[in-house]
Amino acid sequence: MTQASICTIGDEILIGQIVDTNSSHISRALNAAGIQVTRMLSIADDRAAIISALGTELENNSIVIVTGGLGPTKDDITKAALAELSGASSYKTDQRQLEIIHGILSARGLDLLETNIAQASVPDTCEVIPNRLGTAPVMVFRFPAGKYGHESTLYSLPGVPFEALGALDDIISDIKAHNHVSDICHRTVMTFGMAESALAEMIAPWEDSLPAGMHLAYLPNPLNGVRLRLSMYGEGSKEEEERMIEAEISKLQNLLGDIIWSCCDDTLEACIGRKLAEAGKTVSAAESCTGGMISAMLTSVPGSSEYYLGSVTSYSNSVKTGVLGVPAETIGTFGAVSSECVAKMAEGVRRITGSDFSVATSGIAGPGGGSKEKPAGTVWIGVSSEEGTETYRMFFKGDRKRNIERFASNALNLLRIKICKETTK
């Protein structure tokens, strides 16, 4: 199987000044093309370090993709390092890239400077894939088997994400033209409501009996639960791999039941949106401790205006009573963080908006504000419809941000369960 390494160059990544998003996008594209990514590596802006690290990656992989360090300023040293790595004796000007540079600058009303012209200059050992979206071209260096023990290719891309991702189609086409690529099959199963460790223990016999060549990965996320990813790397045709994985997913569904909420890489809010749209139903939210996060998640889905009617962020008790209609005596007797209060909140926002379903939260995100009976991390969640209102108490141990995320995601999951039960009868 063709294997690849993805390398980013730049001190700004290593000191945390910017987040590397290029590697994840490139990795997904390579996997979809049948190329297995074995490593992701970040390298400092140091010529010797770049040459050493890339040499090692070329020894271990047929494909190395590098992003960053190709700008017009003096701290961009990738090109010089690659010239040395590839044994270049001179530089050449790529006229196609120079024309693109001239067009970009002219459109912006800028003069063509020597630093801009220099970006079209590349080592004489490389081929060029023009960068239509920016000034630095994609450089392609091909190394014979005698260099690293096997034929290998290095692709050097600009670090600007818009430009790097814009070049991916051309790079994938070039890789396929020069390498044998196998079928790679990934499937994701989404679970919610069970911790990773408990889930692993529960499905251990199933995992131990997976067919040879099938790999399982656990990918926990506080907003969407634990993703289970099943992968096969060129064990047969893609159709055979898909059939084998589908058979294992069926066994897993029988084992986990409602803990599984989707058999594709998904989000709770998108899943809820599909269920509501299919049933022609609507939803609203009344939020206290989540501060609008549930509403933001629901409305992040394109087309959410079809089923999402609105919300009330009732952070203060006066809004709970004055807008949502929670009786003051309910809060006085049971407190704002209670089953009784959150039930009235859910029913109140459903009455105000006229929605078919609603979800409400009231809790203590922390770090302060808790008590012995209701410590920080406590939340009450209510879900309501014409068929009734259910409330749930949950407790989490985390910082304020993590608690709010868990409050919101668990509220969405309980909403999902209610919608599924009442729309599939």
C-alpha cells in the first residue's frame, strides 16, 4: 500500500501561534484516494532540521507532502532546504506561475516586485504544479529508488490553507498517475451515553472477533459522544471491505441498541435536524446554564430554519418566571436547578413558540455557585412534547467550559431520543 507522511514547516505552529488545519484536510484527501497516512510532523524554521526530517520521512514513505515556508520573506526557507535536499545546482523561473503572480497583483492594483518574481523561481530539480490561487507554486521533487531505497516523491505546498487545499486535486491526480493506490475503507459509528472505558469493556468480545485486517479506533468527543471507526486498508476490493464492515456494524447495533445514534460521521444537531425535517416537526429551546449553546448548535445546521422556531435564554429567575411562565413558588420551593423548574421551562418555551418539541436546561456550570445538595457540575434537562415532559438529572466533573459542553450535548441526545420515539411509532 502506498504510504504518505504530512509535514508542516514553521515556528508559528510549534509555538501554538496558529493551528495546523492543513494536515487534517490533506490526510482525509489522501485516505479517500487510497493512500495511508503514517505520520504527521511539524518542523521548525531551521534549514538543517528541515533537510534531516524530510530525508527521514522520504526513507519511510513513498509520498511526503510538505506545507509552509514558501512565502516571499527571509524567514521562508523551505525552498532553499529542498534545493539542497534534492541536489539542485541552480534555479529556474516557472513562467506559468509568474503569469499568475502578475495577474493577482494587477487585480489588486499592486506593482510586481523582485520578491514576487522570486516566488516563481524554483530549484532545477523540481517539477511545478501552478498555484492558481496564490503566488508560491507547488514544487514536486521525484527521487529515484537509489536515493532512499525506493522511489519517492515530495510535494511542497504553500502554507496558506486556502491555497494548499486548492492544490489538492492536482496533487492527488499526480500521485495516482505515478503510484499504485489501494482501496481504503472507513466507516464511523456514533455512540452517546457511555464513557469510552465502559464502552470498550462492553464491546470487547466483539472487538476481539473482528476479521483480520479490520481495525477499530475509539474517538471520544464531549459534544458528540464516542465515535467508533472501523477501517480496512487494501485487504480486498472496496466492495468486499464495505460488505465486511457492514456485517460487523450490524453485530454492533444488536449489541449496543440506542447507544448508537448514527452509522456515519455525524453530529447530534444534524441528526436531530434530519429527524425533525423528515417528520415535519419543529423544536425550540429554553436555556439557562447552557447560555444559548444548544440553540447555536441546532442553528449551525444548514436548513435549520425549516424546523427550529426559536429560544429563550432565561439565565435569570426573573426571565424564567416573567417570560417562560415558571411559577415563582416553583423556584421558591424547589430552586431553579430542579426537575420542577426545568419541566416548566420546557413547557413554557413550547407554548410560546408553538413548537412540537422543546428542550430546556438549568444547572450549575461552576466553578462556584454549587452546594452540598447541588454541587457545581449539576444539571437538570427537560424535554417536552404534547405526549409529555421528562426530566433528567446529570452530574459532570469538569471546568466551566467542559461542563457547559456536556450539558448541551446530553440535552441534545435526550431530545434526539424523544424525537425518535415519538416520530417512528
